[in-house]
Amino acid sequence: MAKIHILDEHIANQIAAGEVVERPASVVKELVENAIDAGSTKIEVTIEEGGLQSIRVTDNGSGIEPDDCESAFYRHATSKITNGRDLFHITSLGFRGEALPSIASVSKIALTTSSKEDGLGRKLIIEGGNLLSNDDSAAPRGTEFVVKELFYNTPARLKYMKTIQTELGHISDYMYRIALSHPGIGITLRHNDNTLLQTVGNGDLLQVVAAIYGTQAAKAMLPIQAEDKDYSLQGYVSIPEWTRSNRNAISTFVNGRYIRNNGLNHAILRAYHTLLPINRYPLAILSLTMHPSIVDVNVHPAKLEVRFSKENELYPFVEQAIHAVLRQQVLIPQPVKHP
Ligand code: ADP
Ligand code: MG
């Protein structure tokens, strides 16, 4: 007798959720990335109790068509790619069609959305992956997701959640990166009625740096701008005198996506060479732009890691671009300080 059977959609989603939805910050990440992909210019995130109680993400993007609202929660359902070839030319932050069904399977969701300016839209209520209602509703253009009681039906995962402060730390860390990579989007983060981050969205990256790291940090930044045949690099690095005790203030983005990459981090630190005191790290916000075909973003469900097909050209390019700017800065004589 055959023993192998295909798991039903519900269990499949819960298994996927294990990878995609690690903690409240993962929900924030997936919902905010969807808002960016929808062309939003304003995104508001309001969380309660570190996101364990409630996460609300409101955007003014394209909205979801009434007939698409239910299918948005199907597994591998996406409007962003259509065939295998598209995988080599990803220009959106999402493409796997996994986030909504995964989040929905481990929480209680309310979605309100409208794709038009007429004030009419849809509202869906989903609990533990089960659609409870899908009705016409008043709604401004854009989309709002409210995710409550994350992991309410997966007690083992819930037990692993850390303190509210730790979960909040992960969320604000991520929101900082989003604001830094998208200075043209007005981003707000609120926690239990406190505003933790607010950017105006006027495209000025230094204003975002000031909002996150303070005005002194913004004053200590040197602009970076470099180009070669495959890559263009833009952003800011701090003068060697402005350092921090951890690497957390090094943010690297590839085609608008926040990524973590040791090779890139090392290239940035090598550019400072002996200029940094031991165990001190610079503040760096660097955005790389390259053709989507030379970077593979389909490496990890959370898409935090990517693979570069020409890394032995990329890393020296980044190192030299930063080094050139730092060297110039060091050559300019600093005012002599008298005792
Ligand atoms: P993916 O982002 O990989 O396509 P998701 O499960 O995150 O998959 O979302 C499924 C689909 O729902 C998206 O492809 C998009 O069409 C729609 N969607 C989700 N969030 C939004 C939003 N904030 N605004 C407009 N459309 C959205
Ligand atoms: Mg998505």
C-alpha cells in the first residue's frame, strides 16, 4: 500500500511559515516589502507589544483588485513574476508568493484594500489560514493589513519569542534599513503610541541618517558615488573619526533590497584599512545597483542573502570607491588643535 501523500495546503503553509515568519519583524518585513512593491509613497507601521499583540501596516500604494484579494493568500500566488525566466530578472522585493499564506496560517489577519479612488474596496478576515469573510467595504486607495496574535496556533514557536524589547529591536532595525534604502518613501514606525521613526520621504538620505543616528552622525558622512561597467555604488560612509562599537551601522543594499554579505562588509572595512581604531566600525549606507541577472536573490526565503556572479570584481570595486574618498579626506589638513 502506498504510504506517500501530498500534504494539504493548510499544513504546507504552516511549514513554509516556519521559514518565512520567524518572528514579528519577519511579518513587518514582508508586509512593508509588499507596500513598496505596490509603489507606495507613504507607509505606516503601528505595532503593539513588540508585534506579538498586533502589527498594522498601512500604505497608499496600488491596492489589490477585489477579485485578487482571496488569491493573494494562496500559496505561490504572485503578481510579480510569471515564468521561470523572470527569476533571473527580479526587480521587485517579493516574488515567491509565500508571505501572505504563511503569515495568514499563523495569525489572525484583517485586510482592507482598494485599488481605486472612489472610496470603495474590500475587507477580508482570515484566522489561522481560514477565510472567515470577504466583503465590500469602505476603503481609501491603498492597503492595510492588521496582523494580530501572531503564532496563536503554534505554541512551540510562540514560546521562542523573546522579550517585547528584543522583538521591538528587530523591528526597528529592519525599519531603519527600509527608511535608509528608500529615502523617497515617508516611513513611520509607532510602538504602543510612541513614534520611533518618522521620515518625510523627500529623497534626502542625509535627513534619514539624521532621523536614525542623530544630526552629529549626518554631519560626519562623506558621499560615495562610483560607477564601472557592471555596478554603480551610491551612499555615505562616516569619516574615520566617527565610529561605533559594532558593525550594525553598516547597511548594504542591492537594487533597493537590504542584504547581509560578509564579502561586502569586509570590502568596506578594508577601505578604511588602518584608519579605524581597533574594534571600531564606521557608519555606512551603501546602495549598489546592478543588472538583476548578475545577482541571485533566490537563495534564502527571507532574501537577506544574495549571490553575486562576479564577486571578485565587485568587492575590489567597492573597496576602491570608498578608499578613494577616505584618502582624499585624510589628505585635507585638519585644523590644528592647540592645548
Ligand atoms: P509576493 O510579494 O512574493 O508576490 P505575497 O504573498 O507577499 O507574495 O503577496 C501576494 C500578492 O498580493 C502580491 O504579489 C501582490 O499582488 C498582492 N499584495 C500584497 N500586499 C500588497 C499591497 N500592500 N499592495 C498591493 N498588493 C499587494
Ligand atoms: Mg511579498
